[in-house]
Amino acid sequence: MADNTAIEWADRTWNPVLGCVKVSPGCDGCYAITQAHIRASNPHPRVASAFNGLTQRTPEGLDWTGRVNLIRERLGEPFTWRKPQTVFVNSLSDLFHPAIPESFIADVFQVMAATPRHTYQVLTKRHGRMRGLLRKWSPITGAPPWVHTGPWPLPNVWLGVSVEDQERAELRIPALLETPAAVRWISAEPLLGPVDLRNLKARNGALIDCLGGDVKTPGGEVYSGAPSVLDWVVTGGESGKGARPPHPDWFRRLRDQCQELGTAFFLKQWGSWRPQPRYATDDRHHVVMVDGHDRGTPWPGWRLDQPDAVVMERVSKKSAGRELDGRTWDELPGAREVVVQHG
Ligand code: SF4
């Protein structure tokens, strides 16, 4: 079953794999768990069996069981969509989850290669496996595990990693930059802390400007024109029960860095919190963020006149909207140069 989707930057989702396991703080409010749990009780037996066994109740609430269901019959769905579609792949799983066999991931890529009219957006938190497989499959170092005579990396596949804070940015983005891809992107959603994309600390201590391509070594030398940079930055706040509020400056910093280097920037949503310009006293619905830290509701001696103090108001996702500084940000990437390999 493919779904039309409410995701602002895609026409539809395609879920040939279902089920996952939480890996980092960005997973704490994983909406896919609830979706999977509800659909396991769907009156249609085919839908219910696709979601069978994926979720469980725990003392902390609903969670994945760790099981992953491969839905082979869904692999053919993109062939049935006549009009070009922008497709978010695996919105209810992670394509590079360790339990998914390499041969199945290869099948997904083969379908994407065979349907170039569609644009596919793949997003993962398993950056290491993505890098390993895509490098292994590259015609330069090996070959895709299918007969492939078109361009590589696939020009219609955008590869991305989730980045909820600086720690995860420094863990996942360097792997993404080393992954063969026509378009590289990050989803900084839910954004849980400030992220500096122009000074990303690599494991060897070098600073990477992943928008401009420069690398500054620990010794201070600067190398320009790194072979890959990010093409698209999507960000947004968390929504739903237990949603953690973002500081508006976290979004502004990403936007400003993207604008400086001409990188496409997309603000998907505020989520369940929006900035409240006026002082508010309802301590059930407001928190105070200062310098990016949640300082509780109002704490002794708090002052809204501190330079970066913001009162965030809990509201519905719809009324929070998507505007930042008076407008929406809906930029999309253009594909960068693609190395054409004919094998
Ligand atoms: S990786 Fe995605 S689908 Fe998997 S648990 Fe985390 S948020 Fe949910």
C-alpha cells in the first residue's frame, strides 16, 4: 500500500519495509510506532498482516518489537504511478536497518533505477550502512548488484540523514558526504538543539563546512572545494504528546547558513510549539527557552528581557503553522552534477 502523504515536501510515501528500532533521541517521539500499531488492527487482512508483530506495549509506552516486515508485493508499486511523483521512501521504517537483507535494499534501488520519472527521497539514521552499501555498489569500486547501464549515483534518488542535534550531525553528516549521491540532504527534525553546519567537527578534529565544502585541519590549514556538500536542509519542530520545544534561533541559524551558501532550506513545521511574543502566565502551556535550554516554566528570577529569551506556547500543529520571520521556507534542491557511468 502506498499512501498519499501530508508530508509537505513529498507527493506520497512508499513503504516496502515496515518496522524499526529506536536509535537516538530523535526517535523518542517516533510517529511511525503509533501508525504501525493502529494499522495492525486494520479490518483489511492484508493491511493488518503487513503490520503484524511490529509493536508492543511497554511500561514506557508503545515501542517497536524489533521485528521488520519486508513487503515484497509493494516493490512493484512505483511502476503503477504514471505521473512523476516525489516519493518519500520508508516513512515507517529505515531502509538501512540492519535486519533488512542487502538483497532487499538492492531490489528497492533497482526499482528506483527502473522508474526514473519519479524522484525518491531516502532518509536514514543508519548512515554507516548506507555509506558502505552505496560505495560497494558504485561502478567505480564495484557494481550495483543488478544489471545497470544508466547513470550512477542514481540521479532521481536523494540520500539523506536525520540530524536532531550537533552530536548527531557530527556522527552522520560526514558519512553522508562520503556516500555516492546525486543529491544529499539532511532532515533536522525534530530539531532538539542548535546545529552548526559550517563548523562540523570530524572525528580527527578537522572542521568541515558541509555547505561550502571547506575543511579546516586541526593544524589550521584550509582545504577548499571538498567533493561533496549538502544540497538541501529540511528542518522542523516536534509534534504530538511529549513534544520537545525548539528555540526559534535554531531554525534561524540553519536558514542563515543555508542562505549564505545558496543551499535550499525548507522549514516543514513548528510542530506543537510556537513562539509567543507576549509574556504568558499559564504555566501548563508555556516553557521558557534561554540560549537554547529549556529552563522550565517560569523559574525564579527569570526575565524575558534576557537577550535570547523566548516564551514558547504549546498549540496544535496546525495553528503553529510553518512561518519563520513572516514567511514560509519551501526551497527544493536542484540535482548537482552527476557522474554518468555506462557499464
Ligand atoms: S529511525 Fe525513524 S522509524 Fe526508526 S525508530 Fe527512529 S524515528 Fe522511528
